[in-house]
Amino acid sequence: MVRGQSRNPSDKGSAAAAAESSGPLPGSVDGPVEPSATPLSLLLVDDHTILRDGLRSLLELQPDLHVVGEAGTFEDAIELAVRLQPDIVLTDIGLPGRSGLLLVRELRKVCPAARIILLTAHASEEYIRAGLDAQADGYVLKDSGHAELISAIRTVATGQHFLCKVVASRVLATYLHRGEGGAKQDPLHSVTARERQVLTRIASGHSNKTVARELNLSVKTIEKHRANLMRKLSLHNAADITRFALNHHLMAQEGSEPVSPNELRKAVGG
């Protein structure tokens, strides 16, 4: 389903101007964020109509927030983003057919000035890392309070990044925990470029046969590369490969399509 309305390009909100700069990563913001001086246009992307309706009603109570369009699929979201060029896009990760993580990366191409917030129920480290690797400007859980969501919108509109309190705490805890171990050798130092290509594709849920076709190699050769990289990295199964790729930011670097929510849940046992 697509709902959208055209707007005058001269009405573009402050996020377009702010998108050129890269602000600090504040995590959650203490206290209310002042309304934008210029109304911000929003595109809502979620496959649940009742959730979009609720969000629209909530957000449009704010004088500086104006929902200009709604989409329930990846394709509809791209179509509306191209046509409306919104200041802010709120999108779920789980969309029919194609992942919201891939949507973030595609929006960077077709709507580069937009600020993008992932509004999702997924709070695991794997999803948070994948969202940040996809270059989302914000990550907010669906059980966050409405004040926190509004703060997220206004914060990313100024060019900063935003993590809701729960996510910010988990990111900080992970960072501090890893810092305790001191400097470590890059685990990829012994992995060849070809093995790395195989690793990222396997992590994205591709079969050996599919990877062989993409890289123009035989299935037997892919199996050999897979066995070698798993031995070098002490990985034992596909779930280990997926975790490793996400934890080391490899999926975004290699440009492979992010794993879909269903595939990721299956791969990491969640």
C-alpha cells in the first residue's frame, strides 16, 4: 500500500541542509529536543497498516512534524522516497520480500539528503550492528516511549545520530567489554580476498551453488574456500559465519545484500 502527497521542493526541512555534516553519536538524548524551526517531512515504512496509522496520528500532534507518505513494502518505499524526497524516513527492518537494512542503503542512493531511523522490535546485537553498518542515522525500539521517538527524529534532523536508551546502553557495554581485552591481531589477516568474498555471501544466506554462480567458480571450489576460511577463523557452522561477518562489519564493506530478518533469526538461532 502506498499513501503519499506531493510537496513543494522549497519546503524542504532542515534535515536536508544538515545531512552534509556528520554530528557526534549522542546515543539517547537527555531531556526534550526543541522542535525544528522548519516543518520536517516524514515517510513511514512498515508493513503493518495499523502501526503506520498510529504513528501518523502520534507524530502529527507535533507542529513541526508532517507525514507526507506511507509505504508497506520495499518497492513502494523507494517509489515514494524518489517522488517526495522526505527529510526523515522511519522504517522497520522486517519488510515483505526485502530487508529494511537493504532499504537504508538504497535510500542513500535515491534520497541522499534524507535522515533514516530504524524503528524496530529487534534489540539483539546482531541487528544493531547490521543497522549501523547499513548507515542508519538512528535506531529506536518499538517499545520506546513516544517522547524518545520524537527526540530521535528531531536529533537526526540536525545531522546527529541517535540510539534509544536501551540500544545505546548495549552498544556502550559491548565497546567497554571489548576494550578490556586490549589490542588484538586482526582475525582476517590470514583470510584471502576470495575467501572473504565467500564469507560475506554465505553470511548473507546464499547457498554454495549461488555463491559459485555469482563468483563464476565451481561449487567444489566454493566448498574448499568455505572450509579454509572456517578453519582459519575457528568457525563451525553458518551461524558462526553470520555472527563473524556482522561483528566485523564485513557485509556492508563487501556490498553484499544484508541478510533478511527471517534468515538472520534462523542463522543465529534467535
